[in-house]
Amino acid sequence: MRLLTYYFFILLLTGCGQFDSNKSQVYESKGYFYDTSIIVILPLTENLNQFDKKCKEVMLNREDIKNIDSLLIKCISDYNVNSEKDFERINSQRPELKIEKSNFIIDLKKYKRQYLAVLNPKGEKEVWINCGCDFSGENWKYSIIYVEDGGNCYFNLKINLTKKVFYDLMVNGVA
């Protein structure tokens, strides 16, 4: 029955034009599918500064991936509301700059994502999300990509899945 459900899901994705077998792979994590052409879950293998050194690596399950998606969408929606106001203010004060709205707004469909999941010392599951609109090649699937500058093409944030909150959104600046 599970195999039949899996084939039906792939057929549904293909039929709706949401899955291109030439470009991406669908990975199943405990019954939840995500597109490996845009999302990678990295292991905690490096000495990282994103979390307390006492954090331990933890696996993400189906519900975690769903919650990450919804919290990420909410975070970026909030960010975009404020950024659009900034764009309008700057554009009205300095129209000669001819700035583009796309330099202020984040469209999540254009980003690849790296997830790093940990269990913090309080026993809470947290995820650091690193996003880039220009992660080229395959290296981004195996190690964290750090970028200085680049504007809103690169950003990262943290999500506490236990508390269902996002925090520490950091959008890169422009040099």
C-alpha cells in the first residue's frame, strides 16, 4: 500500500508540473517529501558558531520539515512587509537612485536552502537555515556556504521547532 501511495504522489507531482525528474530528486524523510534540488539537510560535522558548542545533532522528521516551511514563510513575509516600506520610503525620498524593488524583497522560490538541526542544552530542537539565490555547483549540498555581502541574495535565520518561533534573521548587506 505504501508503495502505491508513493507512486501516486510522484504521478501527482509530475502531472501537476511540480516535479521535473531531469532537474531534481524527491527525498523521503519519514513519509515527508522535499526537493533535494533546493533543500539539503547537513550533518553537524564542522566546528560551527551557529549554536552553543553543547548542542547535539538531531534528525528532522516529517512534522519538523512542515514546521520549518511554515515558519520560514512567515519570517520572510514579515521581512518583506518591512522591506517594502523601506523601499517605498527610499524611492520617494531619492527617486534619482532608481533602485529596484527586487533588491529589497525576498522571493523564497529563488533560493536554495541548507538546514543544520540540533538539540540545544535545554532539549529543544533548533534549525539554522542558510539560504542563497546563487549557490552554484554541487558544493552547497555538502558543506555550509558562507558569503560576505551579496545583499538579499543571501540570508540565514534560526528556528526553534520546540517553541515554533524564528529568530536571528540576518540578510547580507551590499558592499
